[in-house]
Amino acid sequence: MIEWGLVGRCLRRWYVLVIGLLVTAAAAALIGLAPGIYWARTQVLLLGPPSESRPNKLDSNSEGLIATAGLIEHEMNVGLHPIPATSPDVTLLDEGVYDGKQVRLPNNGGQWATNFNQPVLDVQASGPSRAIVQQRIDGMVQEIEQILERRQDDAGVSPAHRITITLSPPEMQIRYVRGDARRAVLVTGALGVSLTLSFVTLVDR
């Protein structure tokens, strides 16, 4: 059913309608042509020195290693305010960070509790290019190694008893992520037309 009052307002304020539709079309075009985002994630596992009771480094899940991982996370995030995630599966992209990086000690306790039960640092990066993401991941892993070495040097830990790190997976995959451009254009168009008609009514009054 045609709302003739709205039609009349659009005819009287045609210039407002034209400007609004042009702005909407430009915004929809920009969103439709917007490039995707590159994103990567790796896990840095802290490994304790092998012993008679635990000859396998991967089996050294001690509280000391978890505490060390927490200290490294804290030092790397000084001055930053990372968003606390309610699940270890939450990514930077889920948090709306499309150009940034993050080091986080995964919390397996859920939304209402904390449970840091693994000596693992979750390292993620996002950015406009594959090279930038690779550089950010490499830089964070290198910084983790440097902090770990410095802290063990300061504590006078002998080489045979040092904590080491390994990456999981060993070969990092950088993914290209792009949303549904058609849906984004449709939503932008609908929102733009709605705002334009509202503004036409406001000006006409």
C-alpha cells in the first residue's frame, strides 16, 4: 500500500531524497568493493626440561609453566587492554579487531570462572596483507622467546633446566577472510533508504 503522504514529502523535498540516495549508493559501493582481511593464529607451548619422572617435554604441564606463561602474557600486554574472551575459541575477528595482534593465556573456565590449566599462549594477528600478518606473528613469537630467556637469565637457571617453547601447529596458515558482500550491500542500502526517508520527513516538517 502506497503511503501518499510520504510520496508527497519526497516530491517536495526531492533534493534531500537525491542526496540521501547518492550517499547510500556510494556507501554500498564502498562496502561491496571492500577487500577482505588476513588472519592467522598459532599456539606457543611452554615446555619444561625433561626429568626421570617425565622424560617427555610435552608432558610437563606443571603449575610453574602455567604461571610463567601468565607472566609473559602480562608483560607483553602492558599498556594494552585486551578483551577478555569467554572461550579459547574466540578469535580477533570475532572481537571485531581487523587490524591488530594479541597474545592471550587461554581461559578454559568459561564466562563466570577462570581456569588456566595449560602452559599455552594463544598468538593471533590480523591485517590487510599476508606479509603484515606474518610479520606480526613472527614478532610476537620472537618477543615471547626473548622475555622467557631474559627471565631465566635473571633467575640464574642453568641450560639443562631451562623452559623452551614450541609452536602448534608447526606450520602456520594465514587465512583470507571476506564477508558476504551481497548481504552487506543489501543491508547498507536498506539502512540508507530508511535514514533518507526519515530525514526527508524531518526536513519537510
